[in-house]
Amino acid sequence: MVCSAYLNGSDVRRVVQFGLSQPEGLAVDWIAHNLYWTDFGRGRVEMARLDGSSRLVVAWQDVRPRAIAVDPMNGLIFLYFVFSYIDLWFA
């Protein structure tokens, strides 16, 4: 589950509640008001508006994402992927 709250811990709200397996990375595009996250368990990168609406899958094929960062000033998304020795050897 992905939640939002004020820095003092008040006003906790559920932003993304269903369809997650193992979310790990999280990044906020404060210019476009989008939230991006990686779900290592499902092998996906997803995004939604900051209120959880307009959710969509950004990447899903042949990815094992662990971390994410955004640079909204330049329109960039940076991803950290995990590759095992076996994946690299047989790729």
C-alpha cells in the first residue's frame, strides 16, 4: 500500500491500495503532480496522480525495478534494475 501524510504523521491517506506485490522505489514529480513507484514483485513501473487517480503501468516487459528517481525539470525518469548473474549470462 502507498500512503501519503503530513510530515508530523497526521492526515494519513491511502493513495494506492490494490494491485501491489512488492513496491520498493517511490518518486514524486512535484511539477506534474504525479507519483511513480517500482513494484519488484510484479516487475513493473507504475504511475498515478498524487491522489491515486489515473493509474497506469509505465514499464512491464523484461524489467525488475528496485528504485526510481525523477527529474521533472528535464522530464527524466531514472531506474535502478537488479540483474542476477544467471540473467546476464543467458541474456
